[in-house]
Amino acid sequence: MTALAPRIARTPGKALRAARLPRSLGRVLATAGTVFLLSSALTFGLGALSGANPAAAVLGETATPADIARMNHQFGLDRPLWEQYVSWLGHAFTGDLGRSWFTTVPVAESIRQAIPVDLSIAGLALLIAVVLGGAAGVAAALRAGGRLDRAVTALCAVLGTLPGFVVAIALVTVFSLKLGWLPSGGYVPLDMDPAQWLRYTVMPAFALSLEAAAAIARQLRTSLVGTLRENYVTGAVMRGLPARRVVFGHALRNAAGPALTALGMSVPMLLGGAVVTQQIFALPGLAQLTLQSAEQHDIPVIQGTLLVTIAVVLIVNVAINAALLALNPAARRREVTRR
């Protein structure tokens, strides 16, 4: 009975921490919601203050002031700015992002057709980055100070400064023009032909993944080297646990935090780099839709695509924070202590 007392005494504390964990996630969600509202206000404000006049652009030079005023009323541009924002954001939460000024096609429909391309490439790029960066980081940490460690560090330094579009052009030159193994551009939906989808997406995804892979490898290598020197790892080795179990079952779990953070920070970079990459590979994605709309000053489409991009980035970051809380017990204890 006495031997069980400490264990019983600790149980309420564990239960209390488990009960308070949702509060930590709630704080993360509240922060994401605040960032979303501020970003949406900035996005709408910049679009509204751009000075673009859709009525004059659509009707042409022969339009009379009465015609322009009538079309501005039709678009709702004669209302106060705050009223336009509240109406736009309210409709956005229902999936209505307005219509293009020039094609009258619903913005949500244009985004629905384009966003699978971005999600496919970004998802595949993240997968490649996690596999390559994770493998390189673990290998370098296990050979800390050796030739492999130095080689991985040098390679990451090079890849971290290499622009994605340079890699994209090199891939097209080698694998499309010289070898003819892969198509140089275009896109096939995943549900239509998975094999062709992979052929069309692997090069742009690989071009975007290298910088993220380098960041993950650097962070994981540094964190894992420090974790492998902790007392509990030494104790596990002394107890005769297999090296694979010590590294992947104990050390890697606690060392993955910085790598996950680097992964979350890579998402905006992937979406930003997609603008040039999609142009090189002729991909009909969200980045190309935004670029074409910017050239036409089609403000509703620009605002809609930026709002969706902001939402995707925030959702990924919320997922990363949730994963950090789940993987790192120390992070959970810090969150509970703040309460």
C-alpha cells in the first residue's frame, strides 16, 4: 500500500494537466482567429484602397458618370468601407467570396478549381521535405562531428540559399529537355490518373521542398544531438535498450519540436514560392490565378485568394502547435504553468 501511495498521489496531477491541455489548444485557436481577422482586414483594406475602378474598366472609356455610379452601386462600392468589409467577411464565412469584376464568375468557384493544384504540390513538397530532411537530420546527429555530419551541414547550407526557381529550371533542363523522362509542364488531377499526377507534380514539388528539407535537417540535427546527451538517454542505453528504440522511441520524440516548427514556417514559403514555380511549370494553381487577377486589377479575386491562403497557413500552424503539445511533455507543462 505504501509503495502505491506516490503513484496515487501523482495521478490527480496528471489528470489535471490532461484536463487543462484543451485550454492550451483553445489559446492557440484564439490566437489564430485573431490573426485571421487582422489579416482579413488588412487584405480587404489594401484592395479597397488600391484605387481600382471596376466600373470604368468594365464599361470602357465611353461610360458616362451615371453608368459608372450605377455599376459602383451594383458592386456595393458606394457604401462605407467598414460596411463593405463586414459584408464581405460575413459572406466569406458562408463560402461566398463575391464575383470577378470582369468575368462575373464566382470567386469561390475559381478558387475551387485552382486550389487542388496548390494543395497537391505543397503536400507532396512537405512529404519530400520531411523524408529527406528527417533522414538527413537523424543521420547527421548519429554521426555528430564525423564526415557525414559535416557533409549534411554543408549541403543544407547550400540548399538553404538556393532559390526554388533555379532548381526548377535545372530540373526541367535535365529531366524534360535532355532525358525526356518527365513532362515540362501541365497538370493532371489526382483522381483522374494518379500515375500521371505524380509525373506532373514531382518536379515542382521537389524544387519547392529542398529549402524546407534543409531547414528541417538543420533543426533536427541540432536538437537530436543535444537530446542524445540527456541523462535519460544514457540511462536507457545503460539498461540495454536497443539503439533503434532509444533513438526513435525516446530521443526523437523529444527532439522533434524544432523540426516541426521549421516545417510550419515552411508552409508560407512553399505557397510564396509557388508563384514562380507554377509559372515555370505552367500549372493552373492558385498562385497563377492571383497573378492573373493582379494584372487585371480584379480585386475580388485577389482578396479571395489571399484570404484562402491565410486560412490554409493558419490551419497548418494550428496543427503544428497541436502536434508540439502532443509530442513534447515539457511544452504541456509550460502551458499548464502559465495558467
